[in-house]
Amino acid sequence: HDIGHPGLNNPFLIESAHELAIRYNDHSPLENMHCASLFELVSHPKSNVFAALDTLHYKEVRQVCIEAILHTDNIHHFPMIKELQMLYEMNADVFDWALQLQLSSGEQTDFPPIEVIDIFSEPEKKKLLRNLFLHFADISNPMKPWDICHKWAWNIMDEFFQQGDREKELGIVVQPLNDRSKVNRPYSQLGFIEFFVAPL
């Protein structure tokens, strides 16, 4: 879902009038580019993993891919959290009952029960879950083993700092996590975990 990522975020692309922001009219330029790159790649016979699908199924798969990839734009993060909270609140009785049933059962039971499956079988709920799973995978670095998590976190921070250097060169506002002279790496990661990852 991040194919061809240039190591710059959407706000930078938009603020600097980058060609991707211009091409996609400032609407999720990275994610739109990722989608276009994916389907350009699979349009070649040697890499077309969708070749066996008929036209109807291909259109459905394409729509699912586009929807999920576009939803990895972080502008959708907090609205997604609200959607998940609403989903839980509207179905708390069923979810809590299912969890208690699983925890109290001394033997292997089918989980989740059919009542939960019915909730998640609704088209809008399926879409929410698909978007959630890809988005969570995208920001899941803190959930990985320490050696992997640490390396990725430092690499991402280096990427942010390089963007911050470019922001200074261009005379545009340096985004909060991008100023290498002001950001404390460990604290920035704690903030990311606490405010971005944990609510999911």
C-alpha cells in the first residue's frame, strides 16, 4: 500500500506544490499515487495477481483495494476511532457477552459467535474492518519485537528530520515532528503510541 513512497508526507507535498499534490488535487496525493502504482504494476501480465478474476470480481477487488489504501491517509485516523467507538457502543451488549462467553468457557468454543459475525457481515462494517486492518498494519511498528520496532522508529524519525530540513530550505512551516533540533526521539515515540496507536 506504500509503493513508490517518496519519504515525504501529504502536508509537505501539498504545501510545496509537489507534482503529486497537483496531479491529485491535494486529496491524499500519496495514497492516490500508491493505488495508481499498484494497478499499473498489476496491469502487466507477469505481475497480474488478479488475472484469474472475472470482470465483476476484478472491479470489486479493485474497489476494496482503492478504498483501503486511500483510508491509510492519516486524515482518516481520528474519524475511524470515532466510528469504532460508535460501533462498540451500539453493540456493546453483544460484544461484551461474546467476550465473557469466551473467557468463561472451559472448553474450546467457536469464536466469535454468530451474533458477532452477523454484526460484522453488514457491508459498512466489513468496509470499516478492512480499512482498520490495513491502517493498523500501517502504524503497527510499536507492536513489533523491540529490535525491529527500534530500527523502524529511528528510520522513520530520520525520514521526518530529512523532510524538516527540506521544509527549512523551502521556508515553509516545519511540521512538529520534523525539527531535528527540537524533537526528542523517545518522547515522540511515546506520544505516537499513546495518542495514535493505543486508541485503536
